[in-house]
Amino acid sequence: AASMFLKKQSKEKKKFYTSKETTWEELAAAVEEDKDSASMGGYGLSKAAVTAYTLQQSQRYPNLLCTSLSPGFIETNMTKGFGAKLTPEEGTVSMKKCLFGSVVSGNYYGSDGLRSPMTIGRDPGMPEYEGEANPEQTKYNR
């Protein structure tokens, strides 16, 4: 939901939510400013903010491993009828990777456990995000 929110935002807003330099005070003010205009009742905005907070924590606490992840679109009572296909068990791939695998603090990981861009979606099975500033949608989507 974070990337769904961010892909529709301005270049400046994308940079803001993905910058390690954004402060807590700036983030809180931006969420307050954006909350009424955010789609999906602010759900995507809240996920982008949590991921931005993860970046902040990775900088503030370099001895801790701080990551954010997407479990994918899991079929639950909340998502029933919206096309979710993953079972709850399939939704643990990225969590297991972040808990037990080799990951980099501050990075965002997709449902298949690979590093993913924050500003656009990355389909499972597509190449791992390499950190480029303006990722191309065609590189990461089928």
C-alpha cells in the first residue's frame, strides 16, 4: 500500500518519504497535512509513513536491524472480494527473510523477500531493486 500511495505522488513527495534525512517532526507534519486527501482512508499514507520511520530508525540506531516489508495481498476477511490470492502462510516469506535472512537495515522488502522500491510496486519474481533514484515501472512489473 505504501508504493501504491507513493507512485501517485509528486517527485518531491516521493523523495521526502524515501529520504533518510527526513526528520520525525517533518514526517508527522506531512502526515497531518496529507491525511485528508490520501486515498484508501489514509491506509497507503500510513504505510508510507511507517516505512519512512523505518529509514529514520535505521539511521538513529545503526546497531539495530530496521527493515520494512510487504507481506503481499493476503486473502483475509478484510480483503475478501478484492482479488487477494495469497494464503496467510504465503504472506510470511518477506517476514522470514527479514528475521532470518541477509538484509540491509533501512531497506524495504517485497512479498517474495527481495528488496523493492518504495515509489512503485515490484511484482514477485521480478528483478531485485538496485537502489536507483527513479525506478522504471517496466523493470519491476510484468
